Amino acid sequence: MDLYQELILDHSKRPHHAGLREPFDAEVHHINPTCGDEVTLRVDVSGEGADAVVTDVSYDARGCSISVASSSVLAEEVIGRPVTEALGTFEAMRTMLTSKGAVSGDEEVIGDGVAFAGVAKYPARVKCALLGWTAFTDALARAGVDISTTSSASPQGVSS
Amino acid sequence: MPDVQPFTDRELAALRGEFPILARSVRDGRPLVYLDSGATSHKPTAVLDAERAFYEQHNAAVHRGAHQLAEEATDEFESARATVAGFVGAPADEVVFTKNATEALNLVAYAFSNAAPTDGPKDERFVLAPGDEVLVTEMEHHANLVPWQELCRRTGATLRWVPVAGDGSLDLSTLPDLLTERTKVFAFTHVSNVLGTVNPVTELAQRAHAVGALVVVDACQSVPHLSVDVSTLGADFIAFSGHKVYGPMGVGVLWGRAELLEVMPPFLTGGSMIELVTMERSTYAPAPQKFEAGVPNAAQAVGLAAAVRWVEAIGIDRIHAHEAALVDALLAGLAERPWVRVVGPPRGVDRGGAVAFVVDGVHAHDVGQVLDDAGVAVRVGHHCAWPLHRVLDAAATTRASFGVHNGLDDVQSLLDALDRVPAIFGIDVDERRAG
């Protein structure tokens, strides 16, 4: 099966940047109510407006290999990047994941995220792969970042 | 039941032939191994035919109209009620058709809160106030938990629950503290949809009645798998779904003792359920019509009646014996795999048709995905029993649940597919064995 790419399994076993760290501007807790997967995620942002940079993303992810690996790749891809670029990566990830397999993803934009292309063929798992990403955009919004330029203003995840 | 045997290979092959969906393949041509009957059962041709025949030959809104089709549709619907009632040992007028089991349980829960504000005489048994208690258990499906939480919130009553012991049974040592004169309702499941535990309904009902509490039983996981006879069960209400007992989706059943249905206020109101309506107020039809507002799900009820006739023709005791043999074989197979932890009662204890387990170190979603890749359909997650999973210290479990068409070959397919899991996710099987 092409779902469990080596890259996904590696990230799920040894998630990068895992753990909750200080300092942070916002913390969110998102769950996938169908399976009970949970992620607590913190973002730390420096700078304002177009100059805003994601200084840190730290998280505690509990769930299936797809959701844990996805949070790991998220942290890998967005830490140290301008917020606008990070949101672009989110958009690209979401486009790929909701394409039902039509979009394979650009490694230049989403890095290790391309390993999740196979997830798009399993509609029940798309939410797992997006859990960390929707938590991330929610956390950015709560940190005061304007995320209205993305269509992510209303994340599909459940916030609590 | 010493004389009741599992199906022979020939009988099983014939039964399988009655389920059109089993002829299809999944995931690139693999045969479908359906082990998710606990979520919903497949439908034999007899049920599909009955629902279609209703629409083709008798279709009309029941309990309305003066034409022949309306008469026939009403007869079909009421005859379905009698059939389904007979299946659980009840008189026809004690069976209410609902949308599903969840609605049936809500119907009872709302009877309690509706009893409070209405004018006129009310039955004290359905009046809840601060100081009163509602007792549930930790192993409930959300459908038999959330409606009671909401009822307590509306009325100020207190929700209490019986804990689950380590072996997957209810910890009945707590009952003297939990089941008291304050308890107005004790709602619990007959068979756990996760653990497979069969609860001692009659004993629990006796103890509840001794303190004056009403007894509501979620029979969703018992009615399809073992003989349920409300005349001896001891409960005051049972709820079950049609679609889990080979019937169509969209029909559930509430059985209630006639004298209770008579005094209960209605849940949903509107057409069909009335006796007399003026602009100011209305009076209501006798039960069960009082609880069936709007044009009912007649075609689905007719389909459900066909399903229970089909089950009766096979024999529920034989179905139980057959599924018990499959459960035992699966438990034996899982016991040979030390990296698998089964939740619920140990081998040898009577169970329902479900076996849930955890592969330590691998999330159930991932286990289910590997099984699905082999064409084996199971349920993963918390199975609408999230509090129970917290007790089990498992975020999610993988659940195989059997139906009448399953055989030992399906058990083997599950075990073979499961054996791929450790390699894919890097679980060291030998280390687990040594440990």
C-alpha cells in the first residue's frame, strides 16, 4: 500500500520538534472526534504584518501515524519561515490532500509533505493529515496573525 | 443450549448467497471480508425485496386516506409492528417505530423532562428534579449517555455511573452506593458494543425496581445476536436499531411496558399522534401512535419485519452459537499474538458479536488501514464509547464484529492481515514475546 511511505513512518516514530515549548503566543487544542486523535499546538511569531515570521511551532500530538507525522512535517516546514510562506505551504498541503489523488504536490513548496500524496486517496484519513495544519492556522489567528488571505479562516478541525 | 451448533459449511455458503453485497470486491479486486456488522449489518435479498415490494405494490401514507392503497400500507405497517414485537416477545402495541435506536433512547429521556412542565396529571416516575439521580454505566455508547447527560442538565438531576472493572464487566460492588432511593432511571447496555460484555439485565433490573427506578436497556448489540424476550428480561424499556439486525437503515425500535407508554408524554409532536386538535390545545392518540408523529417510515418497518422473519427462520439461537464459535476462534488467534491486547471479558465468558483489541504502539486507525488494504472491513476509533476508552487507557481500538454470514475463513483473513502490522510499523514481535 502506498499510504505508509517510509518518510511518514519515520516522522511518526521520531516526530521532529515535538514537545511543548516556551515562549509562545498562542496555544490550541484540536481533536478529530471520529477517532479521538488530539494535538496541542503552540506557535511563537515575531514581527508584524508582512514581516511576521514563525519563530517556533511546538506540539504534543497523540494519534495515528498520519496525524503525528503530519504535525512533524508541519513543524519542519514552517519553523523559521515567514508567515505568508507558511500559509502558502498550508494551502498547498490542503489542495493536495483534498484533491482525491489528482494533485501530487510540489516538493519545492511542501517538502516532506509530498509523502502524504497517497493519503488523498483515503478520504477517511485526510482529516488525520490536516489535523496539525488546521491547528496551526487556528493558532496563528489566535496569535493575532491575519490569516484571511488564505481560505483557512475557518479551519475544518474541531477546536476546544 | 447444548444441541445448538454453528452453521455447516453448506449452510454458511447458502446464507452468504443471500447477501448481494458480499459478491462485490474492494481495494483492487480483493474479496470483501466484512467484520463490521456491529456498526451496521448487510441486508439479505429478502429484506431488499420486501422494502421494494412495499413501494411497488402498496405505497401510501399510513393511517391516512380512504383509498385502498392507504388501507394496504397501514395493514403492512401494523403487521410489521406485530412481527417485530413478536420477535422480542412483546404485544404489538408496546412497540414504537423510531428513526433509529438513538431516537428511541431520546424519546424516553425527553419523556422525563417533558413530564415536568406539562399541565394536568403527571406520573411521578417521570418527574425529575434536583436531588434525583440518573444512573448509567461507564461502558455506554454515546447514544445511551449523552441523552441522560442532557436530561440531567435540563432538570437539575444528578448523573451517576457504574464503573467498569478490569475484566470488562460492570463493577457491581459499587451498586449499593449508586443505586438508591434517589435513582429514578437506570439506563445501561445489554451487550457492550466495544467489550462484548453481556450484562446481567434481569438482576440489574430487579435491583433497580427494588428502589423504584425505571430500567432502560440499550439492546442494539444484543437483539441481532442473542435471544431477547422482554416478557422475562425485566426491563421497562428497550431500544434497538433495525439496520444492525439485517433490516434497513432509518428504522429503530422502542419497546416499553404498556402502562408506562400510556402515561408518558410525547416526544415529537404533530400529525398522526393526535386525538383532537383545536387552535388552543391538543390531546394525543394512545401509544404507540402518540410517539409516531408524521408519516412513519413504513417501508423501512416492513423491511425490518422481513429481516426478523428471516432471522427467525434461521434461528437466533443458531446465530448466537455460530457467532460465539467465531468469537472464540478470534480470541484464540489473538491470544497467540502477544503484541495484541484484547479488551473485554476473557475467553470462555459469554460475549456478544464484537471483539475489540489494541496493538500496542500502533494506532487503531493504522491497524484498520492495513486490514482494509487486505479487504478486511473493521471499525476503528472509540466506537462512540469515548469514556470507556479512557477507562481502557486506549485512545482507540480496532473492533471486529461478526454477522450471520461470517465464517472461520473470515477470522483467518483478519489474523493474516493483522500479521502484516508489526513489520509495517516496526514493532519488534520477538521482543514483545520475550517481555
